[in-house]
Amino acid sequence: MSAPLEGLFVLDLTRVLAGPYCTMILSDLGATVVKVERPEGGDDSRSYTPFQNGVSAYFMSINRGKRSITLNLKDPKAKDLLLPLIRKADILVENFKPGVMERFGLGYDEVSRINPKIIYASGSGYGHWGPYSQKPSYDIIIQGMSGMMSITGEDEDHPIKVGSSIADISTGMFMCIGILAALNRRSVSGKGEHVDLAMLDCMVALLENAVARYVTTGEIPKPIGNNHPSIAPFFTAETRDGKINIGVGNEVLWKRFCGVIGQKELTEDPRFLTNKDRVKHWDQLRPLLEDQIRIKSSKEWLGVFEQAGIPAGPIQNMAQVVQDPQIVARDMMVELIHPTAGNFTVPGSPLKFRNHPAKVEQPAPDLGQHTEEIYQQLCGCSLDEIQTLRAQGVI
Amino acid sequence: MSAPLEGLFVLDLTRVLAGPYCTMILSDLGATVVKVERPEGGDDSRSYTPFQNGVSAYFMSINRGKRSITLNLKDPKAKDLLLPLIRKADILVENFKPGVMERFGLGYDEVSRINPKIIYASGSGYGHWGPYSQKPSYDIIIQGMSGMMSITGEDEDHPIKVGSSIADISTGMFMCIGILAALNRRSVSGKGEHVDLAMLDCMVALLENAVARYVTTGEIPKPIGNNHPSIAPFFTAETRDGKINIGVGNEVLWKRFCGVIGQKELTEDPRFLTNKDRVKHWDQLRPLLEDQIRIKSSKEWLGVFEQAGIPAGPIQNMAQVVQDPQIVARDMMVELIHPTAGNFTVPGSPLKFRNHPAKVEQPAPDLGQHTEEIYQQLCGCSLDEIQTLRAQGVI
């Protein structure tokens, strides 16, 4: 069975994270992704630690399934070499700073003149317009500016960034949504599209109810650790030997929870009668619950809560995650064989289709692994020409 | 200019967050979304605090632009009433616990027999198969199980959850990617699809390089606060009056950074010569930098760093975010007028298309606001029938 995007051709001019995450999803979905890398060193992330047999684990993880060709986009010959690929491409993805693609002669206006049907997606820190458009950025800068750090952490004095580069990753996901929506429009109109994604915009879109809470109440939301602003108990509890998460989201669960922790009397305490009461008196309730939960081990409590149907779970580290039975059963850890690095585990695709499965099967390419094949077959270059271009440092 | 998904019809059987976030994106993209809510109280999130003139801010934020009809899915008449909408729908989205849609007679197998072209998306905590499939879950439980909490926070003893409900939100985004990819396949094959999304799978897909680092080195990644595992300086610094984020990602920036903070001699200190050295000796470097940065205010430093082209930014709270010039310029704060709640600001769509803009224009519906219109026009019910069904508690 073919994957959902089989037959689509993606010209991938991205580096490091947001753009490559987008083209990773497109590749998992069956599109052919040709990654264009600079001849010297390629994608910056090829140099990111740690390495497995000299190959960057970071690079391998995000670039599985893609093909790699080399090209120095600053060379005057670059655009001509790319022309056949631009004509063939359904999708072009880039995450240069705004203005750089224009300097290469590869801005949307020029590219869409060559191929009016192309879907062209740009990702950058602040987007292609607006007063900050030319500012440099990194994931942490955007996490801070977007407000995400102001609601993450134990308290107001310790704003914390999300442990993964969520500003980059969410931008990659929204790039993918924009591309697929534009493809759908193209299937009706026959026309291409440019979609411009800013990491800052994408993070604002992930804030959930923080904006709503602020504009409604005028109160500035603060970090509240692992608690919930409007549900209690909903927290990380200390057990005899560790920590577990517990979510008691309604009155039925509350009564059951008090029963299994041997604190039935709490259900009649006027301070804790309804969820609203419990949120209000959480500072008084929490120590009473923790006194009980500290008595047994995490494993014992998780067994008790599972039996009682109370949502609870461990705080798993990466060693536990890679062998979690559900994660394994859902093919979320896939072992690939890289010709140089050897066996290497990557997260699978969360897109579980019944009829046209996503595919995580091929390892990341070596730098320029498909240069000859693609320049010969798709760009009409002879082997001689390829050798000359390589000697000149163009590819 | 029409939006990218204009003309598509979405039957929305979702509640609270992951599913509604998905259908919000589809609605922003121009699809017609008909939200089916239970007659008594509707979507649970209609009762979530805070309220503006009695309308939940949470609900209004995530459900802008949708239409609402009421229906008791447990009633034996429900399926027949839905039939015309199922036949008409391009997309059905649901986020019930696995098995519930089947009990309603609305599982994928039955629905696809009625409409073989339908794209049917399911979202749940653990997905429709695997050993945990029937377990209850909440966002915090999934954040803990997925490993995300094990890499977020100041240190190993204080794992922290992401401040927004990122497990729900990322699942909504992946649901949207799955739906759009399947639509693309349908435009070729004419056939529908079922895509099954698990919050746990989606969070594993967001871990970025944590899996890669663990499988390569065998070392378990830990929370490292606002630092970067392989770049330094890349941190939150204390200024005279607050905190700012600074990212010094390469050697050119490092030299410039030392210059502007008046510490040129650091560039010649053998402990800090290369990025690798700085990561290794970060505990020694950090206090030296902080001594300097503590001298000026956040505003002064951000001006200095901007001038020098060094990536830096404030940690903005929600009051600052809603009036940030870039966020405002990019239409990321949109004021809607709700008939009951009045003026209400919601985050805009980060999908900035050049030709077919996404649209955030209409407020969230009142419960059942479109019941009569849709049952009459699309389901062929008379006003008499609608009154009878309402009296019977079916709608």
C-alpha cells in the first residue's frame, strides 16, 4: 500500500531543525525529499554531538529517508543547476533568514514564475514581514518572547524553557500543515502558494488558554509547576521512591481516589467538596494527600490507581521511554540501519493510517550521497559535467 | 480570495482540547466545521473558568468559527439523524476513548460503509491499539510518560511539565497533518482513510534529539534548565532588573558578545576558546558572564545585543505578548465579537498564506446555535420534527 504523499517531489533547502522536521514528516508520509546541502560540511547539524561511528545522531534522527545532493547556492551557476528540480518540484521548503532566498535568485516570486504550481514554504524566527523580521533568533529566544516560558516552571522567579526545541518543532509541524492545505487547494485550482511561518507566531498559537485567561481577567498567568489552573488534584506526587503524576478530573474520580488512598473522610470535608473548593484550598489539601502517597512506592500506587481507573502515570526517562510497551507496540521506536553509523533507533511517525501507512524505513543520507544520481537523472548533467562542477566547488 | 480548505465539510465530534484544536485549524483554513455537542451543557470546556459575561474564555478561544448543533449520541435515533451529515462530510474528527464511537454505531468501519470517501481522524491518550489503549489519561499523565518531563525543568529532582497542554495541542496538530495528507491521497485515489493519533505517540515525536542522544551514548538526558546541551553561552541571564535569554551560537558571535559585555579577555582564556570548551567549562564561565550582565537593565542589554546582532530576547508575560509589535503586526492577536461575551481576543492563525489566507473572523457558537438551520437544511427535518426531538432530549 502506498503512503499518502507518494509521488510528490520536495525540494528541501532547509537546515538544522524547523525546516528539516517539516520535510521529515513529508518524507515519512511518502514524498520524495531531495535535500540540498552546501558542499563543505553540509547541514550544520551534521556537526552536532553526539556521534555514532562519526555520524551525528541529531542529523540522523531528523533526516531519515531523505536524499542528499550538494550545491553551493551562492555560486552563480547554482540557480541554473536547480532549474530542472524547481520545474519538477511540487513543494519547496526553506528556512533561511528572510531575504536570503531572494539574494540566491530563489525567492517565491522568481520560483513561482518558473513553476506556478509550486507550493513554497518558508520558516524563520519572526517571519517575512513585521518589525522584527530581520532579527536573529534561536529556539530559546522565541520560547521567551512568546510567553511560553512565563507559564512554564515551578514559580514566577524560575521561568523554564520546554526541554525540547518546541519553537522549532511546532514551526516544522505548522509548515507541514500549510503545505498540505495548499496542496489541497492546488488540486482544485491548479495554482501554487507561498506560506510564511514564523516561530514566534507558532509558539503564540500553542499557548492554549493563557491568552484567553489574560484577556478575560486581566490577571497575568504565571508558572504553576505541575499543577492545573482549574483542576485539583492534578499534580506530581512524591511516593516512597520517586514521583508520579495523578489527574483527578471529576467528582466521581475524587471519591474513588480518596477511597483508594484511605482518606474517605476528605470527601466530606467542606474545604474539598467540589473541584472548585479543591482548587481554592489546594495548599491545604496537597500535604494531606502527600502524607498518604509517600507511604507506598510508585509501582504500588500506579497499580492501585490503574485498578481503580484513576488517571495516573510515571515520569519516565528516556531509558524507560524507548522500552515502554505501548510506545513499542505503536512502532514509535524504529530501528534503521545506517551504512556508516550502523543500527540506530529513531522515533517513529505518530501518523497511524489504516490504508496508506507512513513509512520510517530508510536512514539519513551521507552528504551528497545522491548527487550523481540526481544531477544525472533529473538535471541532465553528464558525469564529466558533474566532475567539473565538483572541482569548481559548485557542488 | 478563498481560504485553502473552503468547500470542505467537517463533522466534528470532539470535546475539550486535542480534537477541538484540530478542527479549529481546519476552520481557520476555511473548512465548514459542524460541532456536535450533547444537549445538556455541550462540550465540557463550556464550563471551564474564567468566563466573560458567562461564556467560557477557554471554549471561545478554541472553537472560533465553528457551528454548533446538539445531539445525544447515546440516543438510538442519533445515528439516523447524523446520516445525512456523514454522507456529506469530507472529514470526521472524534476524540472519544477508543471503543466509544463503535458503541454509538459510528466506528470507522460503519461510517466508511456509509461514506467510503470520508477521512476519519481519531485522537486519544494512547491510541486505538496497544496494551494501554483503554487507560484513562490527561495531558500531564502523557507529558510524564512520554519523557518530556524528564528533560524539562531546572534539575533532575524537579521535572516540570510544559505550561500549556502540549500533549493535547500537538495531537491536534498531528491529527490535522494526517487529515490533510489523507485528503491529498483521496484527490488521487478517491478513497477515504482512518488515521489514529495517540497523545503518547505525538509527544514522543516531539522529543527532538533526546532519543537520539540516549540511544547513541547510553546516557539518560536530564533537565538542564534553560541551557543547551551542546551550545554555550545559551542561557537565561539575570540583569539588574529581570531576566533575558541570550544565544551565542557560533565563534563570530562569541567574540562579538565578549566585546559588548566588556570581557574581551575571555576570548583568549584557554577554558573558553571554542564552543566545545565553553560547554565543558560552563559552570566556570556562567558566573563571569553574569557578573557583567547584572550591571545593566534588561532593556539596556537588549538594545546593546540588538545593535551587535547577537540573538537575545526578553521573557515576556502574557500582558507583554498581546501587545508585542511583531505579534500584533503578524495578526497573531485577533479581536472577535461574540454576541454574548462581547469583544474577545484570540490568538490568530500562524498559517500566513500569500494567495489564500487563513481566516479567524467568526466567534465561537452558542450551544446549539445552528441546530435548527442544519437539521432543516442538511438533514431534511421539519421544524415540527426538530421540536419533538428537542422535547425528547435527542437534540
